[in-house]
Amino acid sequence: MRKTTVESVGKSAAILSTVEVGLGSFLHGFHIPFSGKLLSLNQTFLLSWFSKSNPDSDRFFTAKISAITALLKSLSPMGKKLTPMLGISTQGLLFSIGVLLFGNNLWGSLMGSVLAGTWSFLQPLCLYFLIYGGTLITMIEFYIAAATKWFPVSPENLMWAVTFLVIIKLFLHAFLAIFAWKITTDKIEYFIFRLSKLPPIKPLPTKSLTRGLVADLTQPFFVFSLLLTLIFLFFSESSHTQIIWGILRPIAAAFLCFLIIRLLPLEKIKSESLQKALKHLKG
């Protein structure tokens, strides 16, 4: 990369990382619902502004920013979190597709923001499909049938409700992309300053590999998904062997996923842009 591009990527990644840590700590610390969706909106808003502020940058500029930001997250004292790192980098890549197709302009940012916004819905589906396999689809069909049996709602209505929620979020991404191109520099710099100054939540003490894996496997959402699986297997009149296999398989798959996440030495990755970002973060 050219020196100016390296400098711009490093500076932009430092800004995005600072805001991500400040806003993320605030949202997660106070257990605000849909915090991941809000962070996704924040990322595409800032990527749109970075695109506007660097009109001569290459079309993968935002993908590079997001990749460096994800690497910076691996250095965070909050611990190694591959899923948010994957989300940050993938959303940056999807955003770049919009810029690649329509150019580094408002339309490119608009399309890129919408494409990036889809990942916050796709990532959890992909992760849980990796853990549960085809059983996930069968479980979804089972609970849709149960919902239509106990409540006056049809499968089509449920599908429309989910589609409506997705469209609303994608509309917000599009709106923020337009807003980023229209807002003045002094206002957005004030916005970044305020978000970066949100009171941080004290990081949890570093866990050993074993304790970290136990914490991963006892996350409320994962435990809840196992409970739903158990209910599904019980009411589908599965045999005892099928029930045991149906519970042990996702636990084993999740264990392997979480183990890989914790063993990957992402913090050892070196790049010139990463060093520039660290330089900006240090002041």
C-alpha cells in the first residue's frame, strides 16, 4: 500500500476501534438489547464517513480499515472474541463490494451499508448451523408449527414479521450512510469524541483456557439453544439415543469452535497499517 493509504487506513482504524471499544463497553456493560445491531449501524456509519473523507482511496479501503480494527480487538484486555472480530471484518468487506460496484461515492456507500447490514443476521445463523447442522432447520420448522398452533398467526405472517424487521434495519443502514455523506466534519468529529469518551466497563480478569471454554459453553444464549433442542427432541418423540446424540453433538461442535477461537494467535499478525493504528491510539 502507498504511504498515504497506510496512514489513512491506520488513522481510520484507530478511530473506529476507539469508538467500538467505548460504545461497545457502554452497551454491553448496561446489557442494552440488540447491542450488536447498534454496533453494526455505528460501523457502517463511520465507514461511510471514511469513504467520503478519502475520495481518492482504493475500493477496498473500508475492508482494510475493518480488518485492522478487528485485529486491534484481538489486543483488547476484554479477551479474544472471534465472533465480533469476524463481524467487523466481514461487514467491512461487504461494504467494499458496494464501493467496488458503484464507486467511492454516496451510492457506493449506500449499497455497501445495506450489504454490510445483512451480516448481523447471517452470522448467528451461520454459526449455529455450523454447531447444530441440519437439525437447526428442523427445529425452526418445529417451533414455527408450534407457534401457529398456540397463537393465531400463520407461518406466512411470521415470515413477513421477520422480513419487516430486517428491512427496517437495512433502511437504518441506508439512512446513516446518507447522513454520513451530508453531515459536516466538525459535527462528526464531535460525535466520535463523545462516543470515545463513554465510561468504560472494567475488563474481566483474564481466564485460563479451561475456564474460558467453560464460560463459552455456559453462555446464556447457548444454554438456551440447548434447552430448545432438548424440548424439540422430546416432543418429536425421539429415542433416548437420539436425544443424547442430539445434545452431545452441538456441545462437541461448540467446544471445537470455541477452542479454535481461543487458540488462534491473531494478536501476532503484523502489518504496517496495524502499527500506524497503534501509533494513533497511543497518541
